[in-house]
Amino acid sequence: MADNKKYYYLKLKEDFFDSDELKILESMQDGYLYSNILLKLYLKSLGSSGRLMYRNVIPYTPEILATLTGHQVGTVEKALDIFKKLELIEILDNGAIYMMDIQNFIGKSSSEADRQREYQNRLKAEKEVLSISKKEETPKKEVVVKVVGCIEQDRYSKTFEDWWDIYPRKVGKGEAYKKYNTRLKDGWSPNELLEAAKNYRNDVQRTHTEKCYIKHPKTFLSDTLPFTDFIKRTDKESTVDTAESNENPYAAWEG
């Protein structure tokens, strides 16, 4: 049976490790690890003419490359950064990694000049596609942001937004708004709720309360009314309490 598969091999000249880039690379701490990673990336990219992108869709992350090359993730991350500085690789915005000068090392039937020209054209074409995509996406993003902004602005009342700005923890805004309106229906005024939020914020700052222990906004405004602990008592309430406190607690026991 005829073998119709294409085979590629890495063709290195005897002075490969004498290049300035490889000498600089191997002079570094862990340099021999970096050169080992570089060679493995060359080999990995042979079948795709120097382009590293899993199934042409998924970028090779440092974690994936660490698994494929048998090195630590941190070592791979440093190696990639150094490769970029030495212009041994180029990483596009879509995550595709191009091994520079790879066409000099690929053993295949077509001429070296043709391979080099084809590779550069491919790299240029992909860059142009990414550039065009960016230009087309930018206006859409701006429109989405503006629309969302309008929705958010119309969704919450002005008094609630003032309350939200003061409250020390920003989580569950929608649920908090429901509780806020419920408390207004119960007869609490926006000023009272705002005062409670201010006093609670001051208490959190004074006691250096950790974020995880700060009440969720919806909890602060819940039906058990924990926010009332942070509202100053009215003169009427104080008078009643004072009067009650001055009464003889044992009056009922006395005949």
C-alpha cells in the first residue's frame, strides 16, 4: 500500500547553536531549558509550516505548552517572553504563535525560497485579517456600552443610586433595589435609608471590617430591618425610652 502521508523533518545546520540568538539564549540561567523548549516548538510547528494553533482554533497557552514540552509552566512563560524579545517567535492577537525563520529548518520538497515566501505571505495575511476584525468590532462595542448604560440608568431611581454609591459593598444591585423599594413602601424615607448606609459605612471603616463580613446590600435592607441599628433615634423615641427608664421597675411588686 502506498504511503501518501507527508513527512517533515527539522533541518539544522552545524552552526545552528552558534547564532547570536542561541548564544544569548543559552548564556542565561536555565538557558539550556529554553533552547530545548525552542527546538520542541520548532518540531511541533513543522506540520503547520511554523504556526502553532491547536486545530487552527485553540491557542497554545503556557499551561498546554508546559504539558507538551515536559517543562514547568513558569519556565515556559519565561521562555516565551525571551523568544519574543529575541524575535524567535511572534504571537498574534488571536494567540497564534509563529516560529520565525522556521522555513530555514523545514525539510520538504519545495524550494527554500518558495517556502519562505509562502510563510511570510501567510503571516502577513493573518495579521491583516486580525487588524480588519478589530476595526469592525470597535464601533459595535461602543454601541453596546452606550445601550447598556442607558438601560442601567433607567432601571434604578436617583435616590437608590445615591444610596448605592454610599453603601460599602457593591454586590447584587438588582436584589438590593427590590429590597430598597420594599422598605420605601413600608414607610421608610430615602433620607433614613441613606443615613443608615452612611453610618454603616463609617462603622465598617472604623472597625476595619473585612469585605467578606460586610453585609450584602439586600441583607442590610432585609425584612428583619438590620439597617435600623444605624439610624439615629428620634427625639420622640428618646423621650419615650427615657420616661420608661425612669419608672420604678419594681412598681408592680409594691402594694
